[in-house]
Amino acid sequence: METHLPEALLATDEGRAIERALRTCVHCGFCNAACPTYQLLGDEADGPRGRIYLIKTALERGAASAGTRAHLDRCLHCLACQAACPSGVPYGELLALALPRIERLAPPSRARRALARLIAAALGRRGRARTLLAAARAVRPLLPPGLRRRVPAPGTVPPWPPARHAARAVLPAGCVQEAAAPGIDAAAARLLDALGISPVRPDGDGGCCGALHDHLGQREAARALARRNVRAWAPLLADGAPLLMTASGCAAHVRRYGALLAGDPDLAEDAARVAAAVRDPVELLEPHAGRLAPAPGVPRRIACHEPCTQRHALGLAGRLTALLARAGFETVPVPEPHLCCGSAGAWSLLHPRLAAGLRARKLERLSAGSPGLVATANIGCLLHLQAAAPVPVRHWLELVEAR
């Protein structure tokens, strides 16, 4: 792609990176076939190729319209396009570098900013998320059916096993998952213990990893949470222990800590070490697949929903499905596994109509093989799919046990 970016922009490292990304694009259109919003809306401006052109035009002109802002806002950041691109366009990097500049050219509306602040305030802190969820559960019988299904029922959480092994894995608490489904981390802890690995819960982490704030454009808040977490986690990684993130969305974001804090003179090195230590449970448990088995009472015939953050951002496409098959499950084929379910962090709250359309499409594909259960790897996807799924949706760590 030919570019004519301003000299002032090209004088910066970010500007040169943006130009390299734009020039890599050859307009082939393979990305549109992988893009959920293009598949749903059929609008060139709501596909990756169109969004790249919108970014190029806005930066060249130094001006952006509300329409440009709307098309870019509708991007789920799922990175399916990046995985499908034959030219290797670093679409995720391009968005990370260009969006803050375009937001200055076309600021979000006052209502949009207020909604973003409300979502971050309600869900981005563990205590607030727990309080909000408790209130929702208290009035759950009075809620409309559609909203009622979005409120997860409380469950019993067994105690964590004591630390008794030389091998360790650092297991942060998180925010929404810890409030909505604390049994996921408890299941991970019991599974690790049975495999000879002691889970370690850090003190003083920030609750949220910052992914939610980053999705909402609150990048300084995301950096502040990253700094707090790096200070809490880095000392625990000194002996090479992995940092286990049981929500794939969190894992994908924490792997960006090195880039996010690269300019921090005090924490850049520790941030890079934290990012390098991140492991998805699939990566940690694959060597132990022969010792895994379906937990009692769990349906054997399942559909595996591999979240976008796991498939594309972490580069683990197909590996969760393969692991569950090796553990003894019958994993039914899922058409279009690359298309997003519509959760995408806070995206489903900002674009509920589009999110419902993507969810309906995803559930149709997940149900094609008549599974008894849907297994997923991300709390946001779990809650989003669960609200409309015809069968139970659960995190895969709750479905397996060690032989």
C-alpha cells in the first residue's frame, strides 16, 4: 500500500512502525473472509482491509470523522484477520499504535466515555465486581429472562490444596472471573496439585490485568494496573515459575506487558520477564495429557470453543481441542472456529445488537454436532455464550481431573 504519512509522524518510532504495517497490506481481501463484523454486516469499512484504509486516510489527512470512529469501534480486536493474512500485516500492532492518535482526531462522545468509565468501574475491580454480582443474584428472579440468564448462579468453591511441591505455578486471582466463577481457579489449583505443581496466589495484585481498560481505550489506567501487577508478580518468578492465566483474554493482554511498559525506566525489565512467563493452561498441561481424564458426571461428547485470544493472540489454534480429545472427550467438529463469539472483552456491552448476532452464529456452529456441553477457555466468552446457549457452557479446567 502506498502511504503519504506526515513527516512529523514518520520522525517517530511509532510512526515508522505504522508506515511499515500499512505498506505490508496488498489489499488481497483474505482478511475479510476471516472478519466477524464483515461477515455479519458485509460492509467493506467494517472489515480489516477497509479499516486499514480508514487508518491510513485519517493519519495522512490529520482528520477523522465520526463515521471513521464508528467503523474502528466495531472492530473486535479478535486478530482472526492477522492469522489469515498471507502478507503478514501486523494488524494488532497497527491498531495499538494508530487508535490513540485517531481518538485524538475524533474523540468518543460524552455518552460513550461515560459508559466506558461505568463498565471499568463496575467490573475492573474484584471487590466491586463481586458486590455487583451479589446484588444481581439477589434480584435475579425479578429480572427479564434474557438478563436473568446473564447472571451466573453461585456455586460452592472447594478449598485450595496446601503448597507441598517443589514445582510451582503463579496463579493470579483476576477480577470478573474471581467474582463470577471462582471455581475455575480452584479447579486449576486442584489439578496442578494432583500433577505435582503447587499453585501460588500472589499478594497485592491489582485484581484486573488491565485488558478491560485497554479495550475501553483507558490506556493509562491499563498501564497503572500493569505496573501494580508486575510489582506483585515479578518477585515470584525468580526461579522460573510460570505465570498461569486461566482466562485466555488475560493471558493475551499480560503477554503485552513488555510492550506496554517498555518506556518505564523502573519496570521495563520486570514487565518483559512477566510477559515471557505467561502460560495458558493448555501449554502447561499438554505434557501431562496422558494423565488427564473427564471428571465424574461431565458429558463426554462436547464442543470446544477456542476463544479468539487463545487461537489468534496466543497462537494456540486447535491445541485445546486436541488436548481434550487426548483426555478422553469426544470433541465434535465446529464449523468456522475462527469467527468470534461477540464477547471480546467489553465489546458485547458496547455493541449488544451486533454481539447477539455473532453469538447466535457461533452457537449455531457449536451446536452442529449435538454436543452435551460447550467447553471454553475464557470467562468473558463463557458468560456471553451461557446467556443463550442450549447446553451448559463451562471452562474446560472444570471438566478434567488427573488420573
